[in-house]
Amino acid sequence: MNAAANLRDRMDPLEQLIQDAPGRIDAAETIVALDEIEADTVGRRSPIAEARSALGGIKDAADRGAAGKAINDIANDLTSQIAARRQVLEGAEVNARLLSDKVDVTLPGRVPRRGTHHLIQQTMDEIVDIFVSLGYTMVQGPEAETAFYNFTALNIPETHPARHESDTLYLDYGESDEEILLRTHTSPVQARHMEVNDPPVYIVVPGKVFRADAIDATHLPVFHQIEGLAVDDGITFADLKGTLAEFARQYFGVDTEVKFIPHYFPFTEPSAEMHAYTQGRWIELLGCGMVDPAVFEHAGYDPDAFTGFAFGMGVERMAMVRHGITDLRTLIDPDVRTLEQYR
Ligand code: PHE
């Protein structure tokens, strides 16, 4: 077989290639398929490669050059077709990836379940805020207290029934002022505060208090109070009434009427209960009175130079009146359906 015939044999497959390759390239759906077509058409074992290797058999330099150029033209044409198709396929792959990663920013977000303060905490915060708006500062004191601060400093005598073991939860029961108990009211913080602060004093004291009571609709062994104490030069019972009436108006509504009924507390003299007219009835809200001079003496204040008033209210009671809750146990119900009503 002469060289020219040999080349013609080698060129025939190229004719075929020129026929078939463009359709195959266009039909390739993936980069992997296109890679295969590239190997088949212009790769090392392709008809193009074979035709090139046959070029050496053409003796005439001009013929050889023309044949080489023809092969190169075919090869270049196929290579650029493949490159164009590759670009299309790569673009499609990127689009597909973008599509599958797409974030729909118009979808409603996932809303996490939000917690909230318990009604008791909300109530304390709100009441404290009212007094802060009237110029008071919030202070706190220990829940485990000595008998001295819980009773003696508040003018509560050794013989008082509240000091009895059946009413008070003792942590360390003994005979003296040193015995340790769970405070039965927030009033000991009055004594603690006055011991280390000179007048004027305007404080509110929210906190837990404890009594040896069994749980029922009207008793909890652990409940909350807010104490108030105002001591200054020339404070009168009118200041007490004005302040507490203002509190009632802010907490229960501007139309709320209040009345003061004489009462007895060892640490105030005179003492009173404040009742409020709200939701169609009179309700006892809190205990109050003018600070007893004996309490000032324990605190080291001169009872001739200063006067003051104090009050103490039950937080649960305030929340129950305001929200129409009739059973105290509702407030210690851990059921979320109960709690969610008082968001
Ligand atoms: N500490 C009293 C109680 O627990 C309330 C009170 C406080 C009364 C301050 C008068 C003044 O009942």
C-alpha cells in the first residue's frame, strides 16, 4: 500500500468523525460523557491521532503539510465545539447546585417558643417599678434570717405567737436572737437597711417569705411580699396615705378608691390595713403604719429627729385580685397551659 493510499485510509475515519462528532458533542448531557467523547475524537487513540501518525508516510513535503493542516483544522474545530459544550454543561451544573441550595427568603421563619417571666415575677417587677417611679430604690435581703432581725429588731416580743415553732420554719431552733429561721415577712430588711444607711430612706424590698402552713386555696408555705419603708424629716400619716393611694391607682386603675382601717403591728404605730375598691368590691391589700420608735432605736436612728412609714403587701394577693384568680395553687401550677395565660 503506498503512502497516499495509506493516508486516505487514515482520513476516511476523519470523514466519519466530521459527520458524527458534532451530534454526539451536542447530545452530551454530562461532563463525564463529554470527556469520553473528547477522548474518542481528539484523544491519544482517536482517529485524529491515528491520522497524524500516518503523516510521516507522505514523502512530498507540500502534500504532507496540506494533510497536516487539514487534520489540525478538523482537530481544532472539534476541540472548540467540545469546549463550547463544556461551558454549557458546567453552567448547567452550577445552576443546578444553586437551585438545590436556594433559600426562599419569603418563607415564614421558624419562631422559637419564647419563655416569659412567671406571673409572680411580673407582678413584683411591675409593683417595684411603680415605687421606683415615685423615687424609691429596690433592695433585697436574706431569706434565711436570724430571729433578731425577723422579730426582735421589729419590736416583736419573745412571747409573740409568730415566734412559735408551729408558725415559723426554723433552720436552727434555739432560745436566743441567734437562732436561724426562714423569714416570715420582708420586714427584717427594714432593720438591716437602717442599720447601715442613714435617713432619708426610700426603699422597696421584694422577696420570698415562708410560713409553716399547709398548701390550700388560701395558703402557701412559700410566697412573696413587697416591703416598703420611707424615713425622712417630717414624714406623716398623710404621706403614707398619699403614697399608697397613688400605688393603688397605678396598679389597679386611676379610679381606684382606698380606705385605711386601724390594725395592729408590733413594728408600726399607728398601724392600718389598706383596702381598695376594685372590680366592684372592697379588698384588703396590705398592712402599713408609721414606723414604731422602738424600731428606730434598734436601728440606731434618733426617733425624735425622724419619722417614717412602712408597708408590706402580698404579691400573690395582688396578682390574684388583678387577674381574678381564686385559688392560690394556680400560681404554683407548672402546667404551661396555665402559665401561658399570664404572659
Ligand atoms: N410584715 C407585715 C406582715 O407580714 C406587713 C407589714 C409591713 C405591716 C410593714 C406594716 C408595715 O403581715
